[in-house]
Amino acid sequence: MNNTDSLTVKLKSIIIIPTFDELNNVQKLIPELREMYPEIDILIVDDNSPDGTAQFVENYSKKDSAVHLIKRKGKMGLGTAYVAGYKYMLEHNYDIAFQMDADFSHDPREIRNFMQYLDRYDLVIGSRYLVGVNVINWPMRRLLLSYFANKYTKFITGLPINDCTGGFKCFKRKVLESIELNNISSNGYAFQIEMNYKVWKKGFKIGEMPIVFIDRVEGTSKMSKKIVREAILMVWKLRIRSILGILK
């Protein structure tokens, strides 16, 4: 057992995965994660998927106590799904919370690599833009939107992060304990920006590690114009609230 493996075992960890119509993906992802990381629990936060995602997870959890489910009443959004996951993590005394997409755009093999950074950082972000541009199979328009959205966010807020909108992350418990989770209401890109900014403003150490992001093979993207508009406005809200001293 190497040092990373030893650290993983010592820390009670959970992987939070929001879902909406991701049955085909979670049928593959959950068994793969359980095989790779038998020491890490999994929490699926499902927004009442019509395709039966929650039912599959519920049945799986009956034979594997490390798999957990939060089933919500409807499609309430990515940000609030993660907040529900964070609250579950804190209530059940986990030390570490990973977050990732259900669609394999985040490589499960990277989970263990996050652990190598936890002796130096409180929040570790899997970055698509730390070393060049590591995104596969995105249309050029979406790639440029994402890339320049991150540049825009960094310029307006001052966040010392190359990938402000990425969703592959690892939080230490003390970070999530410090955030007023009930005040988080944003979704999509804006949610990732808001969380990163608040963590940074509270003085926690944020580190990035390079990842390769591969666009989903199955299912459909949840990206929309509303999500983009929310992110554009969020950076100014955060900056103004910080200047006025009302950032919570």
C-alpha cells in the first residue's frame, strides 16, 4: 500500500454524483467506482429522473451499503443537488467529499490522484485548463465559451484558478463546514464559481491538478443559455458583495 492508498483508507470519503436521466451511465459508473475504490462511499442525488435512475440506485444500495441515494421531488438543478450532497456528507461525518459528473466526462481513475494534493490544499480542482486545453469532443463554440468564461471569471473576481467552472473536485470537511450552504442558490457554471470564490475568500488553500475532460457519450447535456447568463451575472454579484463586506 502506497502513501496515497493509506491516506484514502484513513479518511472517511464520499463521492457525490448528481443525476437526471443518467440510468445508462450510472449502471456502469457505480460498479466501476465500487471496484476501484471499495473504501469510498457513493452518494447519488437524483432529481426524480423519468428513466429510472433512482430506482436502479435504490436497488443497488440494498445489496451494497456503501451506495446511498437522495431522491428529490423534481428537477431542481445541479447546484442545489450538490448542496444536498454536502449536507449529507457533513451530517454523516465524512472527512472528504468528491464531486463528479455521472456521464464519464470525469475519469474515475482520477479520484485517487486527488488524494495526493490533500496534504497541501483544502479544495482540489480537476482542471481542464491548467496545462493547455484538455477537452475532447466538444464543439469549438462550446470550448471557446468555456475557455473565455474562465478567463472572464478570473479577471473580474481575481480568483487564482485556471478552471473556475469545472465540476470535478475534492473538498475537505472543514471547507464545507465554513460555507453557509443555505445561502447557495446558483446552478451550473455559476454554482462552481460561487463555491470556489467563497472558499478562496475564507482563506482556504485551493489547488488544481490537470485532468482530461471527455464529452459525454450517452445522455444529453444540461447546458443552456440560462446557465450561461447566470454565470455572467454571478461574477459581478460576488465581486460587489465582497467589496461591500456582505459575502456569506
